[in-house]
Amino acid sequence: MSDAQLLLRRRSSISETRSFPAHALRAATDPFALSRFKQDPEFRVVIENLNCEHGRLYLEAALKQTPSLAEQLALFRQNDLIGTPITCHYGEHGEFAPTTLRYVKVLSDLLSLFGALDGLNIVEIGGGYGGQCFVTSIGVRPRSYTLVDIEPVLLLQQVYLERLAVPNLRFQAARELEPADYDLVISNYAFSECIRPVQRRYIDLVFSRSQRGYVACNWLRGKSISMTREELLAAVPGSHYESEVLFWGANSPSEAPAEGATIVSSGVEAREQPIDLQDRSGVRVDEGGLEAE
């Protein structure tokens, strides 16, 4: 599928991609579907939508910013052992799925902004299939890592991360989300694509109670539906916005993520979740499983 075809589908998927939870459930419950799910068109539109050049830029940016991650690349590559992703060759670094290298770049940003993450309680809003969680848990040793999502996607995350033996995990259904204190909140585009009421709920229940935050943003819905950059900065005290990332609690607030934190080519942006999802009961839900208004 070409970049142009992905872009066309992604534009329509803002309001029409309602089968992703069903595809996630099938991957979680059918071993054959799990073995190839990263080539499923739904996953290609929602998550595995980067090309080889994206991957190269992410890899170069990550290793320039955090050279020590080169020693862990072989471990990060384990993310490509499940799901048969489309991979590219990156010279001496070998074969990788570009999406895995995006997760490595996010980890590099986290280490650059916040320093050592060992022993932290981390929460991720909209965790995709669990790739960012896996890469982060290889690079550091958090005390706990909580994924917040809708139930079918949580089930896929559980199956996926169990196969990769990731420890100290918690899975939280978005509908049942309660206020909790965290050391770090992560979101790869998912939060920014919610409608305002849902975003404000996440801010009240999670962001306002988290010491640190890294929230990659886009506005595929349009800024008239989701909170604008200015609104987010006002809603999260002490936050900064650079390179399409909202962050707070950094060791050095002026030290923004390096260039390449968000890479856009042919209009195709990386994101972790569909929005306006249709759950199995037929209730219209928004990003993270919360009812849309």
C-alpha cells in the first residue's frame, strides 16, 4: 500500500474506521491472525504506517540523541518477531520495522527529557498493540507500566506483551479509569485525536496527577473538535510544546525533543489508535473507549 493510499484511508478513517477493535480482538484470539496482524490493512492504517525513510530518520535521531541505545538495538528488534511486520534494511543495524524505530526514538526522547526512568510508575494512553510499552520496558525498568485502552485492544496488548515476557504490567479499561498518581504519562498521538470532553477527562484523571508527561500530538480531527496547542498548554501547568510534543516535568524544560520527534511524509503521520470506534455492543465510543458526544 503506497503512502498516498495510506493517506486516503487515514483521512476517511477519522470517522469511518470502526473495525479496528474487531481486528485487534481477532489477532488476540486467533494464533494465525496474531502471526500476521501487522500486515492487516487496519493495522497498516492505524499503526504500521511508516516507510523505510521514516525509520531511517527516527533511527539516526535516536542514536544521535542517545548513543547508548545502539547497544540495545538487538533487543528492540524482538518487537518485530510477532506479527510479521514489513521491515527495511538499515545497514550495520540490520532489519527493522520502521514503527519499531519510532518507538526507539520516543524512548530516546524520554531519556533525554526526564533522565533515568527506572522505578517509575508509567501510564500510556492508547497503547496500540503494546510496541511502545515493550521498547520502553527493554530500555528501562519501570516499577509499573499501565496501558489504558478499550477492552479488545487491551486483550491484544496482554497477549502480545505476555509473549515478549514484559513484567510489571497493568491493563486499565478506559471506561473504568479512576484518578491515580503516576510518575510519567505517555501518549503517541492517541490523546490528541480525542474530542474535547474526553481530553479533559484524561487531563483531570491522569495528566494533572502525573509528575511528567510526553504527549505526541496531531490534529487529524481538526482543532475545532480537539483541544488546540494553546488550550493544552493552559490546561497542563508547567507544560511546553516543541516538535509536536507536549511535555512537562523535564529535567531541563528548555531541552525539547530532538528534530525527528514527529516525522511526516506525504501527509502520513504516525498514530496509535483509531477514533470514533464501534465496540462490540454497538455503543459509539471515542478514543480510549470513552463515549463520544
